[in-house]
Amino acid sequence: MEFKVFDLGLVDFYRAWNFQKEIFQKVKNGSLESGLIFCRHYPVITLGRLADKRNILLSRQELTKRDIAVYEIERGGDVTYHGPGQLVAYPVFNLARRKKDIRLFLRELEGIAIASLAEFGIEAARLKGLTGVWVGKAKIVSIGIAIRKWISFHGLSLNIEKNDLGNFRLIRPCGMDIEMTSLETILGRKAEFALLKKCMARKFKEAMQ
Amino acid sequence: MTKVVLPELGEGIEKATISYWYFKEGEKVNERDDLVELATDKATFNLPSPASGALGQIFFHEGDTVPVGEVLATIDTLDKA
């Protein structure tokens, strides 16, 4: 499957959400086979469809004070946080051209993240019964998707910088008490976004062949 | 009358949770209109209406978890004009 890569850079969640919908329409009407959107977000908390609002541990006023927006969105999963220290990838893929299997696609996304992290010498893995990617017992990649007409959107976020991790304490990520980690935490040095993006785009390409 | 059935969603997915009905009982729907949104643990998806007509009875409501193969609702297909 071919896909076009878009790089939005550091972007407001709402803008990137709208951009996803634009790309979705193009994939739906056939003017684009599939698209892969990379971006980073300003601090934002998003609630998936079955999210429990109690998993946000701060009041809306407190969050506003800290300049953290909150959106209820159509992806699966509970609550998550996004910030500038994460790389976010939104695959807007026409799954009808591959296999109509939601769980398989989730496992593929995990596989892509695991293969990308391996390029940085990090041994990451799946945890049985849970979606996402983990290093030891700490989570490094969060995943939540939506599928309409067998076209996917939303996707995965990979923690790169450790500065952002503190904001995960404002929520119970995915409704669980879990520890989050980042590339920087594990490597003990800064990792380049550009390098990771390039690497992940390649792994997406390999996986979608 | 046509039954709206929760289809196979791929290996390992045995159930899904109703997250949103796009129509109310009695409302007119067209075949392939998005009828209901469902959620599994990390994904959401829409089920299109299998027929044109009026949404008959809804058996499962928002927040209910439903096994694959279960009938979610009925579509009362319109009589010939």
C-alpha cells in the first residue's frame, strides 16, 4: 500500500485533528490512496470514546491555567496526554486495501514502533492483553484509533523527551496507574525528532508492503 | 424487517461497546448510512445500515457491551410505494 507522508511540525491538536479529517476525505473519495501524518502537539489532554472523565485528575480551570486544552474525540481508548516532547503519527490508511482486521492493525502499529525503537538500540515490547509499547514495565508508546469506512485515523504517540512525562501525572493514562518512559530517559541523551520520524516512516513503509 | 448484526471484526475481537447511535428509533435511514458507532478497547468504528427503511427497535444502548453476531437493532424496510 502506498501512502503520502505529511509533516505538520509542532501544531495545535485541533488543527491537526481537522487536517486528519481532510486527509480522511481524500482517502475516502479516492484522490489519495493513504496518508501518514507526523506532528507534535502543544500540551493537550484527549478523551477517547469510552473514557472516564475521572481519569483527569485536575479541574478544567487548573488545566486552563496551565494552558492545557481538553478534547473529547472519536478514537478508542481512555484518556491520554500529548505534548511537544512526543512524536505523534496518524496513519490515515485505507484498510480495505489490506485486511479488514482492527486488532491486526493495532498489532502492526505496535510492531512499527518496536522496530523504530530497535534502531535506537531500545528493546521495546508488547504487553499481553494491553495495547501500546513498553520498555520493561514503563509505557513508551500509546495507541488509540478510529476506523470509518475501513479508513483509519488517529494513531500513536511516542514519548521522546523526558520533560513532558511530568504532565502524565495530571491524568491516569488509559485509565490505569502506569509509569511512562521516554526515549531520552532510556538513552540518557536527547534523541532527534527528525531521525525518529524518518526511521518510523521507513518502518511504516516496510510494514505496509 | 432486516436485522442489524454486529459483524466479525477480525481475529480475537469477540465483543464491542455501543458508543453512539446516529439515529433514534423510528427515524428514516438509508442503506450504508452510518448507523451506530462501536468501540473496542483501543479502536472505534461505525456500522453502516444494512438496509433502507426506518430504524425499528434498538436492543442495545450506549455503554452496552455486545458479543459479535448479536442483533443490535432492526430496520423496518419500507413497503413498496
